[in-house]
Amino acid sequence: MSTTDAPPHPARPTRHGIPRGFAALIGVLAVGAAVGVGHLVAGIVSPASSPYLAVGDTVIRFSPQSLTEFAKTTFGTSDKPVLLVGVGVVLLILAVVAGITSRYSRTPGVVVIGALGVLGLLAVVSAPVFAPLDVLAPLASLVAGLTVFRRLHALALLLQDAQDAPVHRTGVSRRTVLIGSSAVVGVMSLAAAVGGQLLGRGIADSRRGVTARLAGARLAERASAIPATAAFPELGTPTFLTANPDFYRIDVALRIPERAAEDWSMRIHGMVDKEIMLRFDDLLARPLVERTITMTCVSNPVGGNLISTANFIGVDLREILLEAGVRPGADQLFTTSIDGFTAGTPTSVVMEEGRGALLAIGMNGEALPPEHGFPVRMVVPGLYGYVSATKWITDLAVTTFGAEQSYWLERGWAAQGPIKTESRIDTPRGFASVQAGRVTVAGIAWSQPAGIGKVEVRMDGGAWREAELATEVSGDTWRMWRADFDLGPGSHTVQTRATDSAGRTQTEVQADPVPDGASGWPATIFTAT
């Protein structure tokens, strides 16, 4: 055979790039590994340092007020899960982009994943409660993401070369790549699961212990029994006391702060004659009181459901401040939560005799639930929660509004936050169909701490009619009402307005929640058939 008849020399494989779908999967696996490892390390070292949650917290802190209100109005108490899902979707999209743009070279993916890691690190470092060890979780997340991406990308390119070559010389098979990918999925899932368990650990035993101690405590003041005539739940109004799982929750904590009662402390300082450091046992050693209080969120729209009532057990805050000696001119109690959230409460309201402000440790016969402030929170009757109800409280500075601005004041909300006289229609529901004839309208009204003196109802723009009121429990709580109307078939509109015990009537003027609470007369349209 002549040299011209020699078989052709094996051609050098031509790289066609990683298939698009496989490249996208590599990006998703790398970013998923980064999230899982970050969650795992955060659970071991510092729950607040999870990069995924830190990014969500950063979004909350820096979102414009209009976006925050839109989220609360649109999603209500589901706003935080929606935010986490949104962050996850964005990460998924960027992970796919990182993979697809790296079909021929790993550089674009390394840049995208590296940038995400740096953003996670910055979110952790900029958190209000940052500690040096908190950098471990985002750094581990960054290393995991880049390592997984580089390794899977290299295996995928070798596999593609092997498929392109006339003679498979690389020794890399699809099976090798699939095993590598499966291993990443397994490690990622295990890390995320273990990390999630570690992030949710820690205070169940402490809560059970506090609940047991409250059950055996002798209360210096016990809440009055709630009479059966205090509510009309059979007509559609709430039960008078709200069960803990049903109590509304509005706060800026993406992850519920956790601290065992035995590890809790709170410093009272600033414009006082004597600083006080309180431990949880110090609170239990003081006279414990139980008070029935209706709490209201300033974001509650007219006719909204961000209002609940509970029996709170705690220590009278005014007595503690009298012991500390509040100096003249101190018009703000600037409180800080474990997670760095701050609120400013008018000193004059808390120091008002008979107001009943509490450092609360119990709720409806048990320790505070974690989402409602365990181990200690503030409760001040008559003020919206944003200026008075600091959960997971750990610091109280007696100061002035001129010296310190709290979280919501910095975002344009009012400083004082007294609860407005409001009412709500619970039945009939909006656009419901009811049987023509005798129709019962029922709902609730509130005006803490004055209490409700009367509620008026009118149908289809007619004359106002005074409603029947349920038995009053106290001025610090809501009050149920009902009224009967004889209605013919057709569409009807019912309106209501409340008047407090001092004669101040709920205003007709419509106002949004910002800056100091919504106002207006609620109305419901329904059909009688």
C-alpha cells in the first residue's frame, strides 16, 4: 500500500460546546449547592448568616415604602414566603444564565456565580446584627458554588470532546457525568435539609419551660373572665380571644429570631437615673399581671383583618421605668429587637397611669410563640404596633425623638401612632348572596384605650341605626356589634361607623395607612335573593 493509501490520521475533535440544557443544569446545580452549603454552615455557626435569608432581609430593609405597602396589602401575612420564593426564582434564572453562557468556556458562569456569592457576603456583612463569625456561611457558599460549577463544567466538556472524537480517548462517559451530577444533587439536598433543621432548632424546650412556670405562677393581677355575651361568633364575628396560631403577624423578620429565655437579657439605659439590666428570671421574680389587650396593625386597611385580641402575661413596664427614674425631656423609648429592628414609643403614653404597658412573656396561657416575640416583647394598649410592640426586645434606650429615629420613622411613618376609632363589617361578606327577608349584619369596632360607646349602621344610604353592642370587656379591647334589617331581593350596600366612649365618631374621610393608619367608613355590597 502506498503512502497515499494510508488511512487518514485521526482528526482532532472539534468542540461543539456543552448542550444548552445540560449547561443550564450545571448552573442550577452549582447555585443550589451554594445555597445548601450556606444554609448548613449558617445553621451550625450563626442562623442570621444564611446568605439566602440575608439577601431577603436586605430586600426588606431597602425596599421603597410603596413596594413594602404593596406587598403587605397584596399578600398580607404571606408576604415573607412570597419574597423567599421571589428570591429563589431570581436565583434560578441567574443560575440558568450562568450555565447557558458557559457552553464553551466556564468564565461567564464563574463570574455570575462569583458575583452572587459576593452579593450574599455583602448582605450578611451589612446586616444590623453582623458578627465576625457570620462571614463563614457566605464564604463557604461561594466556595461550594464555584467548586461545583468548575468540576461539573470540566466533566461536561470532556464528555462532549469524547462524543465529538472519532476515537473516544478521554475516558469520560455520560455515566461519569451523571454520577457527578447526582452526587451534587444529593449533597445539595442534604445540606439544605440539615441547614433548615439547624436554623429552626433551639427554643422549643425553653418555651415549654416558660409555659410550665407561668402555669404555676401566682399572678398579682388576673384578666377578667370573658363573658359569653362579649362576641357573636355564631353570626360571623371573631371569637373574643384570638387563638395564638390565628393572631395576625406583621413584622420585618424574614427569619424568626431565636433566643432561649435563660439567655435573654435587656438593658434599660439612656436618660435615666439608674441603668437596669434585666434577665428573664428577674421578670419572673417581679409581680406578674395578665391583661386582655387588642392589638392593631397600622397597615390595616379600612375593614381589614390585621387586628387580634389575647390575654398577655408580663411585667408592668411603667413600674420598671419608675424604678429607673426617667429624666425630664425624655420623650421616646427607643427599643431594639434581637434582629436589629427598632421602634420608638412615646414615653408619655407608657408612663400614663393606668395605661397598662407590658413587657410580655406569655400569651393566652402559654409562653409567647416564637413568631410573636418569645421570649419577651412589648405591648402598649392604644398604640399601633409599629411604635409600641417590639418583638424579641433586648434593649430599651430612654431618649428623644430628635436624637434617634426608628425603623418606620426613617421610612416616613408618624412618630406617635395612636389607634384610630374604627369598625369592620364581618357579615355579610362582600358580594355574598343571602336570603331576602330578615338579614343580620355584624362586625367589630375598636378604639383603644377609650373603648366603644356605640356603633351605627345604615343600609343603602338610608338613616343611621344604632346597633346592638356585645358586652364590653374593657376599653383596651375590641367590641362586637349586630343589627337586623328587613331586605327585599336585590343588591344592597351596608355601611358602619363607630363612636368611642368619649363621643368621638369614626371619620368618613378616606385615608391610606401611611403615615398613621387608615380611616373611612367601611362598606359591604351583597345580594339578597
